[in-house]
Amino acid sequence: MDEQDRARLGTVPGRPADTPLLASRLTPSAPPEPVVARPRLLRRLDEGSAGPVTLVAAPAGWGKTTLLASWVRLTAGTSDAGPGPAWMSVEAGDDGDRLWAYLAEALRSAIGAADRPAAPVPDRAPRPDQLELLAAALAAADRPVLLVLDDLHRVADPAALAGLEFLLRHAGQRLHLMVGARAGLPLPLHRLRLAGELTEIGPDELAFTDEEVADLLTAHGAPVPAGAVRRLRERTGGWPAALRIAALAVRGQPDPERWVGQFGGDHPEIAGYLHEEVLAAIDPADRDLLRRTALAETVCADLAEALTGRDDAAAALADLAGAGGLLHREDGRPPWYRCDPLLADLLRAELARLPADELRELHARAADWYAGDGRPADGLRHALAAGRWNRAGDLFVEHWPELTRYDGDPVSGPTPASPPPEVLRVDPEVALACAAERAYAGDLPAATAHLRAAAGYAGGLPVPRRDRFLRLATALELTVARLAGDPAGVRAAAARLLRTRPAEAPATGLPTPAQAVDPSSAADDADLRAFAGTALGLVELASGALPDARFVRARAAAREAGRPRTELVGASRSALLLAVRGELRAAEQAARDALGVAPCQGRSCRLDCGYAYLALALVALHRDQPEEAAANLALAAPVTGPPGHPEAQDGWPESTAEPVAAAVAALCRAHLHRDAGDPAAGQRLLVRARESLADRPAAVEVAGLLRAAEADLRAERGDVDAARDLLAGATDDAAAPALAVTLARVELRAGDPAAAGRALPDWQALPSAALPLPVRLDAGLLDAVLAERGGDGRRAGRILEQVLDLAGPQGCRRVFTRAEPPVRALLAAHLDAGTAHFSLVSDLVRGTEQTTTRPPVEPGGTLDEPLTERELTILRYLQSILSNVEIAAELSLSVNTVKTHVRNIYRKLDATRRREAVRRARELRLI
């Protein structure tokens, strides 16, 4: 810009004309090489640039400046509509005059070359009249002005930004701001957010994905295996600064994969960066809160208050998560927060340097809080770390059923010190508590060692206490066997445990006082049944079996015993298995119950909720609610793996801890692919899912469901011979009925009803355990179609009514709405023949029409005179066998009124009788 331009735009008196402005603050600096392309974020900035404000907010080192600079350079290089975005880097100490001096220069660069505002751009904190003139000039500009303000959080005085906010509100949407900041901006973010005028990019989006981590390492000449890439991303939380430090450091390592496994917040470069750029910028009291709450993996306000004594802990945590960006808020009420992994490493290292007495006191506080909050596993760990042996022993004895893990992931953290021998001699249950803590942490050798040590102290106990001790030790042996993947050991330990059940009350008659069952014994019995039943169910489920009854019983026992954690496991697994059986109402209720259990933290509880969401996905699928099914399937990712997982193809993870959940997810996704018009993708999913069960003989039933679905898709795609071959190769008794039903459908599709009849099993005689409800409904519909094909329409109607009797209470719709044309024709005819399920069948007939590809209505086929609402209502009744008199009674109308409406319907549809009018209405998609 020359002097004439500068004079035309104006200069405010009082500021020396020769005061230098640093050009480096008005242009984006070159990002450090090599730069990893991040098109997903560049697209987000493209989208945000069309709105009033885009905010890229995150703590230090999250790549805000690099991202904004890359986007500005890319935009300036591709724009042919004048100058690109204006840039301004904010520095500490920018007060009103200094801030506006640079803002003036940035705005001139953005608007001076194309638009000449009548008002001057002020070079210092502007007066109200100057702001109004400038806002008017911006509003009159021919094109929007895009201004990028980097590090805007450095403006300490909120009043310094008042003028900028004024311009934003009054520039007629011609000023677009793109802001990079750590947090604490004095801008009306809530108002902008509510108005839909704010695009936000935070740490969750700025975090590197596995693919971006791999690209970064490769760009630095330090490629590592995929497992190490994932480990590095998890350890850093995707934090760009830490990843760049790691990429530079790993190049010279002789064993990069091992180095990545040991990488943490204690790395000198990471520790120095965190100290200088993150922790140094926060209040000392908040830093102390972070350090003390680092004792826990996640923290809520009540726990933080217990650990720090601060009554403002809730506000402090919210500020550190919102303004500071140092904590991540997790979903749930009350809110829970967690640190990034590397920052947590550093804070725990600082915590470990506290005086021993102070550290033990913190653990004691945590133990009391967790125990009072119903989280005995965490309470036990902290009680042992505090050296409060009596507290640890009491927690174990009282809460032992809840002190077991239901996932295989180890718990990180230091190993608590072992109790001294004199403690164990007096209270050997403390040794069992240590074994339980180590088993929960995944350290099975240490747990076994504690169990052996505990056995040496049991001999001197009095009989009742010794019996309880041996029972608890057996429960721990069962847990260790389950976590070690030893099914035989689990079954043996469960059998020994159940033999210790207390004596039961008499089966009949009223117990005498001597026979009365002690309430504590009844509670012990419920605990044993819940604990052993859950363990056995998990082992069977892991083998591929479908032990729905076992989980239902274990869940009931857990509820009786008042063990919510165990009940959650039983409810979530039974929900999934009941959904597989087609007991949709019971499955839905169990899933809702599981999700309604008091929320807990950690992957184990997320896993349980994943089973519940997967059950809801299957329920929604059978009810023909594909959008809801897909939404619940996404929430089930902890047990199924996300569809976009880097190690997955078409949504199938390479490995999963539980084959039944993975198989059900594959079935759901295959059906959704089919509905979306991509049966080939669904077929590939099913093939991989079935192959993954090849080494699990107990998975016969679920493998049969996968095989049947795959054969269905092959036949639908025209490969009938391949479908026959696939079904002929399976002869297992448990899978045979489902496969036979599918073979009958394949033969019918191939045009051989005789072969279909021979293949179809006697679906009415088979027990429910042998034929899940969806398969039974399929069989009944095929039987009805074959009866209709054989000329026995009356029998076909009776069978269809029986199928509707079964489907109605569970809300099963998909078996009808996604069926072949003969089923749709049966349903339509069934309305005329009469049915106790008139509303359901009417709805299903409409549903089959909506889910079926139909030829478009010819332009000349539309109605010249549309039907009224009343006529449409009566038209729907015309599908039934109701007479005009009965329709009048249903609608509380006179018979003559109904007859008048029917005549009008016939006239408008160009029909002369009822069946013709209904057929014409369906062609026009009126019903």
C-alpha cells in the first residue's frame, strides 16, 4: 500500500507516523518442516470461513498456528478474487492502542486494495463514532473481509476487544474472524454458539489420527510398525507437539518400537515443554489441584474437593477444561475430567515427590471417597496405597463380588506396597485384598503369589471365619482363571465355589425358627450365584455360545444381592443374547436397565454399555428402524470396533475380545449395507465374520446365522448355486433349522417350490431355543407363501395370522417390510380376508411399499382432483373387509355420509368398485 492509499484511509492523530510495525506480525510464519497435510481440518476451516467466527482453541502445542498458517497460504495461493485473508499475530502486552495499530494495518491489507471505505481505519483504540463509520464501511464492502487473529488469548484487557466485537456485530456480516487461541477469550462465544454463528475446532479435532501419526513419522524418516503408531497416538493423545518431539527422537533409536512403548511424560523434551508452555501459565493453586487430582485417572468435583479441600473445585475443574483446555470433560452427570496422558505422567511424577505422609493421606482420602461413592475397586487400590490395611480388608470382605474386572485391559499405576507379615497374621483377608487388587490391575502372577501367601495364614482362623476365607479365596481363583483365559479353571473354581453355598430354606412349608434362613446367608447365596453365573456366562460367551438363560439368572441374583456392577454385566450381555433370540421387548428392557445403572468410569463400564447399545441396534434392525440401528451400532464401538477403524475393512476389526458381539455387529452392518443397495459389502463382512469363528466349535449357532445371511445375499445377487453350496456344507444340529429355512427361501427364489417345501422345517414344532423368533417368522412366511402357491389360500391366511400373532408383541417388522413380493401380496390380500391385526397389517402394507423399488407414477396418473383428508381416511378402511356400515361405526359417521365419500373416492380414482379403487390408490402411493 502506497502513501496515497494510506492517506486516503486516514491516520488518527496522536500516534507517531514513523512508529514501526513488524511485518512478521502481519504475515503467517512458515510452519516447521516437514508439514503433514491435514485435509480434514483444512476443509473445516473452509466451511467455517463462510460464517462470522471460526475459533481454533486448544492449549499450547496443538498446532493452531500451523493449521491457520497452512490454510492462509493455501487460500492466498488459490484465490483469484483479490487479496486473501489478512493475518495478525497477537503478542503479550498488546493494549488498546498497540492492538488497534496492527488491526488497522491488517484491515487495510484486506480491504484497501479492493474497497475504499469512506471512513478511516483507526490506528489506536477507536472512538465510538469512528467504530460506527468503520462498521458502515465494512458493511458496504463488495466482498467479505476475512481477518485471522492468532494467539488472541494474549490480550489481557477484555476492553481492548470491545471494538472488535462491535465491528463483528455491526459490519453486516462482511467481517469474518478466524481466531487461534488457547482459551479465555472475552468474546461473546455463547451468543455466537446459540445463534449458529460459531465454528469451533478444539483438541479432539486437532489431535492426530493414526494415519496422520504414521505420515508424520514417515516424513521425519522414522517409520514404525502399525502397533507402535497406535501406541504412540494413545500415549500422546494425538498431541502434535509431543508427536513431533517423538518423531525427532525416535530416528536415532536402535529399537524404535521398544522406545515408543516407553515414551511418556518423563521424556526430558516433553517435561520441559509442559513445564514452560503449559504449567507455567496457570495459577499455582490450580496447578496444585491438577497435581493432587492426578492421583486418579478421572476426577469429578466432589473427588477433587475431597483431595484438595477446595470448595470451589467444581468451578476450577470447569475453568481448566474450558478456559485452560488442560482437562478433557467426559460425558455424564456429574461431569468427570481427565488429563492428557503425558501431562498426567508429569503430574504423577511431581506427586510422587511429595512427603510420604502427605501422599498416604491423599490416598486415604481417595479411598474413603471411592468407597462412599460405590466404587470399591478404586477404594481398595487407594486404601492399600495408603497403608490402611484394616480398611482394605474390610472393603474386600464387604464388596468382593464387585472387585473383579470384566475386560482384559490392565490398569496402569504403581504397585502398592505389600502389608507386613504381622498384619497378615492378624488379618489374612488383607492378603486376599492384595490379590484382588493385583488381579484387577491385570498382574496375575502377583495376584497368584498373594493367594499362596494368604493360604499360609488361614489355618489358625476360627471355623466360620475360615470357611468365609476359603470361599473368598476360591472366588479369587475363579477370577484369576477367567482373566488368564482358562475356561477349565473357571468351571472347576465355579463348581468349588457353588459347593460353599449356605443351606437353603425348606422347599415347602413354613420354616421353623431353627430352620429359618439367616438374611446374611441369603445375601451370601445370591452373591455366589451371581458371581459364579456371570463368570461361567462370560466364558461360554467368549467361546461363541449364546448363554442367555445363564446371564438372565445371574443378573437376577446380582439384583437380589444388591451388586450393581455385576448386574450391569448380566443385563448388558443378556440384552444382546435376548435380541439374538428375537425376544425384543425383554432385550430392550434389559439394555435400558443396563444403561440406567449408576454410571461408572473406565473402559470396563464402556464395554458393558457397548453390549447394551449393540442389543438396541439389533432390536431396531428387526423393527425396521435402520437409522436408529446405525446410531446404536456406532455407540457400540467399544465392543464392535468403529467402522472406520484403521485395522478394519468394511467395519470388521481384525481382532475382538468377544466373538458373538462381533458377529452380531457384522449381521447388523450387512443388513444395513443391503438396505443401502450394497449387498456385496455386506457379503464380505459376513464372510470375514464367519471365518473368524472357524476355530470356535461352540459358535455353531451364531456361525449358522452368519452363513444363512451370507447365503441369502448370494441368492439375492443371483448366485443361487453358491448359496446352495454354502448351505449344504453345514450340518450341525444347532444351526440346521436356521440354515434349512434359508435353503427353502433360496429354492423358492430359484423357482422350485417343491424343493422349498422339502427343505422347510416344521417351524411350529421346533422349540424356541432351536429357532430364534426372526427365523421362525421367516419360516412361517415361507410356509404361507408355499400354501398360497399350492392353491390353499385359506391355509395361507391361517399361517399368516399365526405369524402376525408371534411378531406383533415383539414389534418385528423387518421380516415383512423387507420380504419378497409374494409376502407383500399375501399381506395385502390378508386385509381383505380379515385379521385381528388390521392396524399392523395396514401399516406393514404401507411399509413394504415404501421399502420396495417401484416404477415411478406416470405424469398423467396423478389425480386431477385430490382426495380430502376424510376421503383418505375412508380409503384406508376400504383396504379391509369392513362394510360401509362398519366403517361408519368405526368413524362415528352416518352410513349415507360414508357412501357419499366412497362415491367421491371412486370418481376421483376413476374406479368402479372397491378392489379397483384400492389398487389405483396404491399405484398413486396414497395408501
